[in-house]
Amino acid sequence: MNKKGQVWIETVIYLLIGLGVIGVLLAFIKPQIDRSIDKSYIEKSIDSLNKIDSTINEVYYVVGNSRSLLLNLKRGEILLNSSGDYIRMIILDSKYEYSEIGKEISISGTRLSVLTTEENGRKDVVLKLDYSRIMNQTYDGMEESKYIQASEIPFNLIIKNNGVIGGITNVDLRMSD
């Protein structure tokens, strides 16, 4: 009778030790997993912005040319800033530092720049496509800004060359219904 109690106590102790080891391992591994997931998402976001840039380049040289681009935005937000002629994507609360904090870097071979900021222990990654010296960017025919929030549903971005207005090429961006 006494041996049955000892077996149960040993089983419970081994189980607690095993759970403790698993908990310690997860405490060290989970941050690495989170960083890897965020790194992958940032790289996919860079690819998405490069697709937008490539599509803008396709329509840039032919007046009236228009292209449609289907994009997924699972995290963060995109700002289409017509007054500043840039497109900015912000990925909030990233576990991965893509660049040195506070230092904007350019990604070679692209128009993209990346800035990692830190505020109150939270890191945000800002990706930016700057067209200020190249073209005039409008949103739905007007000089206004548009925020696109993360959504499970892909959005359709239509990019159109409206021709030369005031001596500079006008490229219009808008969301389709």
C-alpha cells in the first residue's frame, strides 16, 4: 500500500519537473520565434511595397495607363500621402529590429527606406517609398491622404497615370470597391 503512494508522488514530481523544463525552454525560445515571425512579415511587406513601386513604374510613362494590384495587409497600416508624395507602411510593436534604432537606411536596388523607432519599449518599423522628386501623387484625384488599416480581406489598389499636370507626371492611387 505504501509503495502505491510513493509511485504516485514520484509521478507527480517527474511531471512537475518536466513541465518546469518545458516552461523554461519556451521562455527562451518564444522570443526567438516572435522575432523570426516579425522578420518574415517585414520582408513580405518590403516585397508588397516593391510591387506597388513596380506597378507605378509600369504606368508612369504612358498617359492614361492604369493597373490594378491586389494586396494583403494582415498587420500595420499604409499611408498614401499625396501632399508629401510618399507611401509609408508602419508595422507596430515589432519584435525584430530591422535597422538600427533611430537610423533610416535605404534598401539597395529599391526606392525604399526603413526606419526602426523605439518608444516606451515598443519598436515600430516604418517602410517608406518616396516619390517627392519624381512625380505628383494623388489619392482619388485629390491631394489628400488615405490610411489603409490591416484587414483579413485583401484590398485592390488602382494606380493610374493622369498625365503631366503642372510640369510633373501625376499618378493617381485609389481603392476599388
